[in-house]
Amino acid sequence: MSASEGDQNLNFTEVGKRPSVTTYTQRPEFHVGDKVYLLNADGTREGPFIIASVPSAGRYTVSLENGEAVKNGEEVKTDCLEAV
């Protein structure tokens, strides 16, 4: 798999005949299971919610503690989240 076929946030090198991940170009700020507030445009906060997934660096999906998706499972950018 080349970098163009996989996640664009990864750097690949070949060690012998096996490709391996050498570094992440951008590490996610939050991880699955972290509690966060969702920040609204007017400065108010909603939540707390749980990080449900990290589809790519800087983008997250959030859920209620029971696993129900928030905002229909739409991805949320890091700058719209605040750690609890």
C-alpha cells in the first residue's frame, strides 16, 4: 500500500520488502472514549459527549454515553471541541 492508497496523514517507508508506518504527520488531539464538550458558534457548550471515532486527524464523531450518535454522526473538527 502506498501513501496515496492509504491515509494521507501517514508517512510510509519500506523496510526490506514490508511497508511500515514511520510517523504520523498530525496526531489526533482526542482519542476514542475521551469526554468533550461541543462548542457552538455563539460560544455556548453542549455535552459532555464521548469521542466515538477518529476518522482522520483533526476530525471526530461524538456520541452520548449510551452510544447514540450526536449530530447524526457528522464529523466535528478539533476547534469545535473542548476537553472536559
